Amino acid sequence: MKSIRVLCFGDLIGQAGCALFQKYAPRLKREYDVQAIIVNGENSVTNGRGITSKIVASLRHCGADMITGGNHSFQQKDVLPYLNEHDDLLRPLNFPSACPGKGIGFIKFEGFKIGVISLQGRVFMSQHLDCPFRALESALAYVRAQTPLVIVDFHAEASAEKMGLGHYFDGQVSAILGTHTHTQTADARVLPRGTAFITDLGMSGALNSMIGMKKEPILHNLLTQMPVKFEVDLTGPFVSSGVLLELDMETGLAISIEPFRIIDTEITFADKEQPEMQSSPQTRAKKSSKNVHDTRSWGE
Ligand SMILES: [Fe+2]
Ligand SMILES: [Fe+2]
């Protein structure tokens, strides 16, 4: 039985998330003999809202083979043409077809392909998208005609919606991996018919933040209901989370899913990999960010 190993990172939060990916993706790839890396990039820009083409280039340089999206996929204007013109950055499949980009991509590696599908949930999400179940069902005929290896990033808020998708498509795809809540869940397993599943991969960002954001403004909002500005937290310690998949190349089914959660006390932000950063080349994690979120509702 031939198998492949795929490393999957959850949402990268701002510069901290990108720096953690830059540090750990190459190491884990070497250490675990990984053939492909998938990462969710919807919060990777400096203020945590979206992604730019420069960040895509940086993540690709660090080993990402496919970058998935979510509710912030279209937040940065710069990335809209990139979404149309390239195959390595996805946005959720079930957005209206008139939106830029596509929800399906293929990682090509030494004669085989891995189909990657970016999909978004509807429960407790502010965008009104097509049914993710039907969208995935329609996409599968197209993807499975090309490869039995299919990995789905299901970007959703509600655990039950994610579990529902996992059970409904159990045995039809290699893995269904939840993103968006930024907190890794302890339920990673291979489902009865062979699909690897986790409700949420977790994030790469500041460990003692609130889903990657500074806690003080969010606490103020919770206590007073007053509008606040959200800021990416760049203070250590940090956490980087995801899973390592092992997949059977003939059946496409999962052999194993192993979560990883790395705690790091300090990371270094390098300008050359973080083109948007305005500070000096070696800026330490302790330095606070001036980049601020607009006031907005919950959920990243
Ligand atoms: Fe997110
Ligand atoms: Fe999100």
C-alpha cells in the first residue's frame, strides 16, 4: 500500500501566524517526510482580515502547496485578480459563482494529484452562501474523476455543521478539516468509512489572545456591548496548530490523522517574508502591532 503524508495548518493570524508557518512548515516537512502542505490563509494579512498576493508568495516559499480561504477571502483588493489568475489560492466553493477565484484546486506531485476543496458553512456565519453539502456533492464527481485523494477545508462556526459534513461525506473524501474557530478541538479521528476528520485545526498565533486578537478590546466589548477595534495580538507565547494526515493513495481513504500543537515562547518577524510590515528587519514578537481591525461582529 502506497501512502502519502499531508501537513495541514489551521488559520494563520497576522504576522505571528506567518512567522510560525515560516518556522515550522519546513521543519515538520523534513521531520515527518511530508509530500504536501495545505494552510488556511484567510487571516494572514497584518490586520488579520484577508490575504495578499505577497503573502501567498511568502507562504509558497515556505512550502505551502495550497492555500485555502474563508469569510475573509475577498477582504484585500490586491488579491482579487490573483484569485482569478492562479491555482494555488482558493476561496470557499459555495460563494456565488460571480465572485473571484475558485473553490477547487489540485496539488500535483510526482505523477499524482491531491484535490483540495475550500468550503464554508452557513450556521452562525454572516454570509449567505449556497448549501455546503450540495456544493461539495456537485464538486466531488469532478474532483474524484481526477484523483481519489480529496481534502476539504470546511470553514465554519458550528461544531454540529462540521460534524454533519464529516459524517455525510464519510468514505467519499480523504479528509474533512474544520477551520475558522481558531481553537483546536480534541476530536481528530478517522471516521468509520475512512475519512479523516477534526472539528477545527486551530490557529497559528498568540496563545494567550482571543482567537489571535488582543483580549482587552474584546473583553471590553463583552462587558459593555460598546463597539471596539480588534487588533492582532503579537505577544508571546505563541501556538501553531494543525494535523498530519497519512492517506492511502489507491483508495484515497485516511490511514491516520495526528494533531500537532506547538507552543513557542518567541518568534522573529522577518521583513523579507512579511512585505507589509513597516518596522525594522528583525522585529521581535514583543513589539506591539499598530494594525487595527475595524469594529465587526464575532468570528474570524
Ligand atoms: Fe479565521
Ligand atoms: Fe473565518
